[in-house]
Amino acid sequence: MARFELKLPKMGESVAEATITNWLKEVGDKIEADEAVLEIATDKVDSEVPSEVSGILVEQLFGKDDLVQVGQTIAIIETEGGDLVSVVKQEVAPEVVAEVTKTVDAAKESVATPADFSDSDKFFSPLVKNIAKEEGVSVPELEMISGTGKDGRVTKNDILEYIKNRADQAVAAPAKTVEPPKVAQAVAPVAQKAAPVSVSGGDEIIEMDRMRKLIAGYMVASVQTSAHVQSFIEVDVTNIVKWREKNKVAFEKREGEKLTYTPIFMEAVAKAIKDYPGMNISVDGDFIIKKKNINLGMAASLPNGNLIVPVIKNADQLNLVGMAKAVNDLGGRAKAGKLKPDDTQGGTYTVTNVGTFGSVFGTPILNQPQVGILALGAIRKMPAVIETPEGDFIGIRQKMFLSHSYDHRVVDGALGGSFVKRVAEYLEAFDVNRDL
């Protein structure tokens, strides 16, 4: 029998870690090649990790809710084939094998005792938990350590530094009670989770799922970070409505894709960004980063009611057919829960269609660190004044509102208003005789 290490695969250039949300296979279960072994979640996308080989799952090195780095071994699968074992024995020195076994055993031990930290609301990695257990660091002490990792997480170096300081303090004052050492950074108070209280017997209390908690955090952080301001403009899209009605059947027969309004709007936004590159930036502290590529985020609703923003990369380089295919592909995979982590990364500007739900206009919150987001309102038949060489008259037109939210820290009204006006101009100038 041979042992295969199942590692957390690379999930995109900007994705370095993921959280295990569910084990689909338990120790002792038979696994086929390409069969999903566990479910993971990044900060935006949930996905599955399949096995590359067939065999028996013999070890789970991490537990549910543990954070795992890309490339880390998360499980051991025992496969048929003695040849692989002999090759390993020939190429790997005995001391290396012993060290690997020791590391795996340590990981197993850390996973086997998660209950020691069940009373804590903070996240600690299996490695940090294991070090804390071996060094006798209590949960209250661990919670007092100011982490230097992402989102304030306690890293291996943080806890080792804490243990070293504690030992030095004990040597310096052996007769005194040892207190937790002061750390360089200010220690944030530990948030106490309030117990839910039902105000009446008929109320139902439901905890937010992981993605909703993340979305809530992003929205609050965005409002606290950026000075939101909005500009609104009404657009006559009669020509677009007529053109789509005339061509949607032929388009679907030829391309095998449905022709919606979204790719037409995305095309206009990409053109406007090329005219006003000041909207294609992000903010990093006191610095402004001008983005080279135009990557349009497309807000989409998931079946569970949550929101996700897949990204159309290099949108300005796509023709209308290419844009339609990209929109349909990302939208379809979003609804099916098949998006990859890289599909949601790298956006430079976002468009959200609030008109899908009947809203006339909206005031969307910025998708940080972007500085602009455009909301598309519902298309409605409206009476309008039509100017002609023979004079003005009242007619029925198809109209909609564009709502542009932008970051007033770096985008003033002149730029924010001019940009959305340019989008409107491209839409109103749409050629009703345009070829597919």
C-alpha cells in the first residue's frame, strides 16, 4: 500500500488560504479518483477539493473550521501499489521519513483536541493550538495575544514570542505571580457573544451563515472606509430594447447563448472607463493605484440569497458576443455554485442590476478597494418629449435610471457625474441597425 498526500490546491493568484467547511469523506471511507473529499471556503467562494487518486482515506490532518494554507497537506489517502512505496523508501532518507511522521502526528494531535478552545470566539490555527497545549498557555492568555496575521490572527511567531517573554519574566521575578507580558500593539477587548433573546414565543432566531457574516463585515467596512456620494441620470434605451427584441432569437440560435441587456450595459461601461480612466483606480492608504486592466465585477445573487461578484477580465477587449458569453458563463456558474476563487478576484469597477428586482434606482455600497459602482435600474415605458426638426411631441419611450456611487475621497462630482453621463451617451447612441 502507498500513502498519497492530498494538498490544498492553488485556487488563484491572490488566494493563499481557505477554511474547511465540511468533510465529505470520513476516515476509512473509499474514495474514487476525482471524487470530492471535502468542502472549503475562501473569503468569497465555496468549492470542493477532489482526490487525484483512488484509495482509502486514512487520516484527516485538519478539522472543520480550520484555516489551511495553499499547498498544505490536508489528508492522507492510502492507495494500492507497492512500487510507489519502494520508490519512496529509496529516495527519502529514514530521518526525513521520521520527521514527516512526527509532523503528521503533531497535526493529528492538534485536530483531535479542538474542544480545549471551544469556549473561545477567536480563531486559532491547529499549529497555534498545539503549541499552546504543549506550553501550557491557557485560552484566556491566548486571547490576550495581539496577532500579527491576517485579520489579527495569532501566528506561530506571535505565540512563540509570547512564551519567550513569559519565560523571561518568570526568570526575572521568580517569587512573583507571573502575569501575561505586555505586547507592542494595543490589545483589543475580546468581544462577548450576546446570547440571543426571543422577544415573543413566536420569534425564530437564526444565526447568519459564513458568507452572510463576511458580506456584513465587508459592507460595514466599506461605509466606514469611503465617503460615499451618488449621481443619478435618466437614460433613453428605446433603441437597445428594439434591437434586442429584433435579434435575440437569431442570436441564441447562432451562438447558443441568451442575449440579455447586461452585456450591452457592460460594453458601454467599459467604453466609458477607457474615456475616464480616473474611475479605474483603487486607494491604498495615501496612495492611488491606477489599474492597467479594465476588469468589470458583475454582482449576482446566489440561490441562498447571498451576493457574489464574479469578474469579467479585460472587459474592454471583448466584442458584444464575447461579453454575452462571459456574462452568461459567470452568471450560470454563480447560480450553480461552481465559481472558482479566481473568478471573483481582480475587479476594478462593479456593476449591479437592481432593476432585476423592480427597483427604479439604488445607492449601492462600494466594493472595496474600488472607487465606483453603477446600479442599473428597471427599464420602464415612460411618456417623454421627443425633439424633431418638425417640432417637439410626446411619445412612449423605454427609459431607465443609472445610479453611480463613488468614493468622494478621490473622485469628485465632476468626474463621477461625467463618467455616468458618458455611459448614458453610449447607451442612447446605440445603433438600432447594428449587426450581430
